[in-house]
Amino acid sequence: METAIIERPVATNEGMEESNIVMLDVGLIDPNPANPRRDVGDVSELADSIRAQGIRQNLLVTPTPQGRYLLVIGHRRLAAAKLAGLSRVPAVVADLSEREQRELMLVENSQRADLTVIEEADGYQGLLDLGVGVDEAAQRTGRSTSLVRRRLKIAAIGENARSKAGTAQLSIDDWETIADFDQYPDLQERLAEAAGGKNWNMAVKHARQERTWREWLDTARAELERMGIDAADEQPNMDNWYDSPKGLRRTTMLTTGDIAKTIEVWRDSHDGATPVVGVRAEGASWARGIVLYETVDEEAETAAREAREARWREEREREERETAPAKEFARASRDLRIAFVTHLMELKSQPKGIGRAVALLSARFALDALTEGFDQWDSHAEDVWEQITGIDTTGDDTDDEEPEGEAEDPLRASITAMIAGDPQRAAFGLLYALAEERVSWETWRGAATIAEHAAPLYEALETLGYRTSDTETEALNGSLAPIDDDDNGGDAGIGQDDDGTSQTDDASGEPEDAE
């Protein structure tokens, strides 16, 4: 049923003349194609209300040259009215410019929280397309200038990236993160595809790493061109790795840093020569970089390698002779200890003193694991402890030597302090640091090490709410393990020359694989 509407003057928005309410045939009203809101949604409840009480708020339309009317405000009401079976609806008719129409529709939808982030962003872009400035758009819609600028950045996201998001309702933060990669549409598409799912955080991390790499590569290429150095683009082999060109030996591989300074240091160590430079820009991220080569005499290199191998064989034989007595004693004494403990384990009654023995062994193991174990030259457990607790374990770096036995171990001091205040959290942090230390890149190369070190760590973290991404799940299932252990590949990779000798990763001269 229709509701009787008393015609009366209605004050219109700024820029409009006073108009009267009129009853318009719904067939004469067209939806506005510039409406920011793409979908009016489910209007069945609104249609029921209109059937019972009529339309209580007028529509706003503007006349068109074809004798029809273009809807400005009330798209949901018009759709509901049609669903309710109304033939006419009350409307205010006002002459509005396209700019005024867009402003009114954007404000009306924004105030009712009816717009998605993308719809609001496109609404602001539509105003700019009509010549409205950012400051004016913010003023007219009652939003801050910074918010309008952020929405406009979202509006610039391409259709391919938008389609990758599908029907997922992404947050403003998600869209703004995607918009930050406006220089790289392919990265935007990857992020949009991962948004709203468990792989989002991992995708953002990878995208940021990729952006940093690309930006650095562009800068490095420009610097090489400025220095007059012609860098050759290399192609990965079938194993997605790179082989060093014949007659060249890789000495340095860069993925960050000042390339000009690195080349300067390289020249100083090579009697002023200029390196051969290759760019590995494709393939897996861990295989890419800018490589500095030196020319080699392959016959001389072969002879030198054979000489080194001969020295290594002699060294191994000498070491075997020197360590043989200790190895023999270790075997014999271990057999005696195992036999003793085996006897104890077979006793029906509990051996006397077993409680004290357990306490002594546990205390000694814990002490070694929490202090001495952290101090190994290749250990990162202390760094993990410092990261997760924020406690500096390095102490003061002074040249003053303290008397033996009086120097305070900063790691032990920090652990002791935390145990006193929160022993459970301290125990978890220490166990996590020790467990994290056992997971390295080598762990992911074998099923046994994954099962022994990585899987238990993830199992513990997941009980605390950690969301394992698809990439991590694939790695836990062995995706990073070599397909053929006998395949030696081509280039020895970062950390080795083509003949097996160690290399440097930068101009410092330290081994590339040193951690």
C-alpha cells in the first residue's frame, strides 16, 4: 500500500534551491551509476517495513534531459519500494551537478557505514576526477585530509589485485598495506590473494622483502652504470641456481649494501683491477644477487685444488693417529657406564640415591644448556633469548679484566632475575630459545631433522595459538628437502667457489656462510 504524503517545501542541501516533495513513478527513476555503493544488499526487511508504514524518508533525485530522474539519495529505499510493490515513491527533485551528486552520495553512505573500503576509496577518486581537490573533498565529506589521501591510495589498486581478494571483506589496514606496494602490481596481487587468510602475515613479510630487494637492485644497477661497469644479466640453470661462467670465480655476492664501496674494496685487494659483474635477478630469492667475479687460470686452479686435497688427507691421517687413544678410552668407559646403569634399570626396587643422582644430572645439564651452550661460537640461542625478553645479555664491553671467578655472567644474571619473578615464563622462554637454536636451514633439508627439531617446536607453538602458514606446512612436509641427494648441481652456491673453496659474501672477507 502507498502512504499519503502531504506535499510541503523541503530545505535542500547547500547549493540546491528549495523544492517540493512529489510522487514519482518508480519506472521513471534510474539508479545513479556513480553511486559509491555497488550493492544495495538484502532489502527484504526494509520492504516489509515499507509495506506496513510506507516510506518515511524522501528520496532525492535530479532531472535528466530525457524526461527521467537520476537517483541521488535512497538507492536501498527505491529497491525496497519496488520489492514491496509500490508504483510511486515520494521524492525531492533538485537540479544537481555531477560533482554535487557524488559529494552527497559519498557523505550519505559514509555516515551510515554502508560503504566498503574500496567503495569509499573509489568515491573520493570520483570527486577528484571531477576536479575536486583533496582538501576540498575532505572538507565537503567531513573527513580528515590524511584519511582522504589514504583512501585515494587504495583507489589506485588495480582491478587484477581487487579481483584476487574475491569476496573477502578486508580491513582498512589490509587494503592500506596492499596499497603501499603501488609500484609493484604483481606484489599487490599476491597480497590481495592472501588477505583475510592464515598466510597473510607471511605474504606481507615476503612482499616487503621482495620490495626491498627490487629497490636495492634498481639502485645498484644505476650505480654500476654511473661507474661505467657493464653488468651482464645471468640466467638460472635447470635447478633454479646459477653456474659461474667458465674462466671466472665468484668472490663476492651482494644482496644489499653500498655496491660502489664494495667494488672499491675489491679493487684494492686485486691490484686495482675491475671485477667482472653479473646480475642474478631471476629465480629463487636465495639464489639472486649481484656477483663479483675474478678471472682464473683453470689449470692452475686444478693443481692448487689437488694440492689442497692432498694436505687435507695428510691432516686427517695425522688427526686420526693423535685422537685414536682418546676414542678408544671413550668407547671402553662408555661401555662400563652403560653396563652399570643397565643393571640398575633391571632392579625391581628403586636404587638407593637415585633421587640425588637425577637432581645432580638435571642441574648440571640445565646449567650447561642455559649458559655454556649459549656461548658456542655458532650459537644463536642467546640472541633468541634477548629478542623474546628484551634483556641485554652482552654486559658492558670494557677492556678491564675482572679477577677470575668474580666476573658476572649477564646471561645467568638475567635468567636468575626472571626465574625469581616469573619462573613459568622464564622456563618457557629458555626452552623455546634452546628449541629455536636447533632449527637452522639445514633442519629443513631432511625428514629426520624436521621430525626431531622443527615439528616439535611447531607443535608447542600451535598449542599457544600460533597459525602455521601453508608455506611452513609445506616445509614441515619436506618441500625443501633435496629430491636427489646425489645431485651435486652446478654452482656450489653462496659460501663456496666453484672448486669448493670458501668465499666472501661482502668486502669484509668473512666466509659467506658464517653465522
